[in-house]
Amino acid sequence: MTRIRFLFIVCILMFLPACRNQSFVLQEGDLLFTVGKGESELLKAIQNSTSGKQEIPFSHVGIVHIENDKLFVLEATSPQGVVITPLDSFFEETARIDGKSLMAVGRLKEPFRYSIRDAITNAQKHIGKPYDYAYDEDNDAYYCSELVRYAFTDSLGKPLFEPLAMSFKNLETGEIDPYWIQHFERLHTPVPEGAPGTNPADMAKSNLIDIVHTYY
């Protein structure tokens, strides 16, 4: 019996590393779609305007970058602006449900993967620039999915991700969310309803990428 137990334990110890080796591995240029931690008014307004009832309400996206075998995320976040964040810290800012991070991994499909190297360079050029509270593609500030959109370009420098008509309407009421009315009043500019832009929830459904892993 003792010998049988010994062999059983040895088998388990041999099996565990195999399990760990099968765990998901992030790659350079992967897109991390997340639900932000906390209940800020900005977060709720983004989710109310961009996510259907049956969808995970992704409110943020960043780009995986590997440097000296360490994983980072290039992201544009409020209030810091464009920053590079250690992956562990990025996970800490992600909401959880039942102990699991509400995060999905989008990976560019093979025909578009040529753009990854330049995308990292493009995003790094913007580190230190402010967060784009105006959601305006013509200024030199960036919100999260805007940074991603302008990072990934084709051989002519045109963004791969096409712009969408932005909507700031609450999906349940069909009216512009009161948060956005007050937000743009403070900026002394009209709500840019219908202006070109993007958002994490729609970008996660782009035909340029596959969702290759979820952590929830």
C-alpha cells in the first residue's frame, strides 16, 4: 500500500507542471478588454451607453507589451492619461466576479498581425499625453480605445480599426445620459453624438480580432 501511495503522489507531482504549462500565455500586441473596478460615474456612463444587457460591459482596453520578459499594458486611463502599467497592477484595477477577473483577451487575426510591432511603437510615442475627456479624434489626447485605434495601422499608416458613430445615449432610455450632458457642459462643448470614435465594447466584437481567452 505504501508503494502504491508513493507512486500515486509521484504521478500527481508530474501532472501538475503539465497543467501549469497548459495555462494561457499572453502575447505581444494582445488586447485586454476589461470591466473597471469601482462604481465611478464615468465608468457607469460608459457602460450604460455601450453595452447591451446580454454583453459583458467592457469599459476599458489596453495593449500587452513584453519588455525584458516582463509583461506590461499600454493604456490610456483617467486621470493619468497614456501610461505603461505592469500587468499585475492592471489586473488589480479590473473588477472581479466570483474571484475571477472580468477580462477578455483579443488577438489580431493572422492577416493583421504584421501591424503589432509598429503598434507598440506608436502607443509608446504617446506615453505622458493626457486623457481625452472630450472624446475628440482631432486633439492630441487619448481615451483607451482611441489609443488602440491609432496604434494599429496598415502599411500606409491608416488605422486598421474603423471608426464608429459614437453614441452617448443610455441604451435603456434612448436619451443622452445625464452624466454626459453635464460632462460636456463642463467642457463647454456639445455632446458629440454621432461623431467618429470607438469604444471597448464594440472593439471587442471587431472582425479584426478573435477573443482567444477569458479570465471569468
